[in-house]
Amino acid sequence: MNDHTPETDTTTAADDPAARLATVERDLDETVALLKRTQADFQNYQARNARERETDRKYAVSGLARDLLPAFDNLDRAVEAAKQAGGDNPLIQGVIATQAQLLQILARHGITPIDAQPGQPFDPSRHEAVMQQPSPDHPSGQILQVLQQGFQIHDRILRPASVIVSQ
């Protein structure tokens, strides 16, 4: 008679080496899959963190630039007033040179004036229309006058150009 019948079999899965091996392999596969997901998540985190650091570095001077723009505006007003007064003395030349130097410094940090000239089409993403004015000489939607120079840092608008637009 065979002593190992299913009714009298006392071996369990824990005693069966093949079953234990299958369990260990399954646990190992789950652990490897978890490790790969964790590694991919960490690599994604590192890449995202590097992009954020680069963006922060690229736009770090935005606050300083916004604070300097009113000083630039004052230099611009001084130059315009001197031109209207018809003066061309060394003091006016000094103000013009200071304004040009400030523009060069800003440009070194990626801050450039927004192109806004009378006769150009109005671009709401770069210009702010503070007034509309009828004009027989210009079609509707063109810049008639630039009231305040706009600036951008790299590809972001720091301050839109304030303009009067034809209607």
C-alpha cells in the first residue's frame, strides 16, 4: 500500500521546495518591479528638478528688472524733455549715455525692450492698449503712439508696452 495518499499527505507548501522557490521568485519579481518604478520616479524627479532650477536661474533677475524699469522710464522722460527743449548739452548726452548703458546691462541678463512703434499692428500679448483713438491716416488696430516702453525677459513679458491704438 502507498503511504502517501492525498488524504494522508502531511507535506505543506512551506515544505515543498518548488512552491517555496515559486514564492521567492514571485516576491523577487515584485521587488524588482518596485525598484524599477522607484528608479524611474527618481529619475523623473531629478529631471523635473533640473528644469525648475534652470527656469529659476533664467528668470531670477525678474524682480530686480521690474524695480529698475521706473528708473529707466525717468531717464526716458528726461531725454524726451531735453529733445523737446532743443538742448544738446553734455548733461543731456550723459543722461542718454546712462540710459544706453542701462539697456546694455539689462540685455546682458536677457531683458530686452518690446518692439512697439507707431504704425505697427497692435499685439495684445505684447502691448497694452490704454486708449483707442480714431485716425484717418491709420487702419484700425495699429499703434498710434507708445506711452511707455515694454520689456521682456527671454520669452516672458515683464511689462507690456503701453500704447494708443487706432480705431
